[in-house]
Amino acid sequence: MKLLSSMRRQRSLLNCAPISAPQLADRSMRSALSRANSSTEFVDQQNFDRAVARLVRLIAIPAESAEWFSEKDLIPASRRTWKNTLRNPAVLAISIAVAVIAGVFVFNFVSHLNDFPGSATARKLLGVAASTRPVMLDPVNAEAGTLSDLFFMKHGLEHYDVPAEFADFGTIGCRVFEDDESRRIAQIWVSEKRMQFFLFPAERDSKTGAVLRVPGWRYVHQEGWTGAVTEHSGICFMAAVRGGDKELESYLSQTAGK
């Protein structure tokens, strides 16, 4: 049935096909003519129509009848407008794809606009903080500032010092583990707002090996957690808490970079 319907449509188009039109705007008409050009019957009919047209053009038009005809085209050629172009499925698909790519680019740009050396590691550790449970740490009942001696004597970690802003906090537990890049991370859980501290090696210049400094305090955010990060003697310290910047601002001695 579909084949018969298609043949009828093509036949209807051929019945009104122009005999001299090098360029046709209508796609269906072009398709029908392309298929019919291989038919002897259609070619003969077109040749006959052209011969008749040439004969008709030789007939002189009386002056009194000439004014009935306009020099302009009786049926102006259709022009493709910008609205028709935008409605084209291919153009719509490309436009949507470009918009999505641009959106992703802008989102990534804004997300990393305030990055600093060590921010990527800090974000990963915020994910660790979200999944940590107290049973995963060794119980410790002491002030956070005193644990630097434990880290040095038991694990050989130098300069893993808790800043003065957080040194007096009572601890629940601590541990030392390695991340996916074999860097040794110290983690401390304190009772104050169930906050967690992380100490980890600072980023270094790949060519010179020099420590990339983190001036003052800088904030990072990940999965509903906020971290305040600073660096001292080549070791970064991060205080992590569930919530926003306000949860940490009151503890800091200077304004963290945003």
C-alpha cells in the first residue's frame, strides 16, 4: 500500500512538472524528476511539451492583450527564511549540541575559577570525609595540636602540624592512610561539630620541585561538605565540615579566599 501511495504521489508531481527548470526548490519534485528521467515515456512527453512551448512562443501576442501580462514572475520563487532554517531538524540538533557543550564548558570554568595548588586533592578528601565512620579511626583522646608528635614518632611524618586555630579541639580518633597517588594522609576526627582535619603534602612544581604555596585560607566544596585549606612548611591542612562556609568562618584568624 505504501508503495502504491508513493507511486501515486510521484505521478501527481510529474503531471505538473516544469519542462525547463534547472533548479527546483521543492525536494519532492526533484526526487520525482530524478526517478522519472530514466523513463522513456516521461522523456518523450517532456520533449513534446518543450516543442509545443517553443511553438507557442512564436505566436505573436496582440497589443491589446499584452497589457494583461506582467513582466514579473506570476509565481515568485520561494525563499528560505531564517525561521525555516532554524526549524530544520539538523540545524536544531547542532544548535542543541553546541548549547550543551557551551554549558558544560562554562560550568567547568566557573567551578575551577578559584582553584589553588592542592584544591583537587582537597576535594577528594572531602569525599573521604563524607564516607568516613568513627570505627575506621584509631581512638584518641587528646588535643588535636598534640598529634603532630604522634604522626612523627609512629609514622615518620614531619610538619604534620594542626594550625593554632584548631589546635585546642578535643579529638575522637585519627589515622594515617595513603591516597591513590601513594601520598600519606593524616586524618583527625574532633568532637567540635564532628569536624574532620586532613594533613597532606602540598603540590610541587613539576620542574623545580618547589612547594606551590597556598596563601592564607582557601575554601573548597564537594558533596555538601566545605573545607578550609592552608599550607605551612610544605604540608597542607584542611578543616572539613558538613555545611557551608559559615560553619568554618568563625574559627579562622583571617578571611579565607573565595
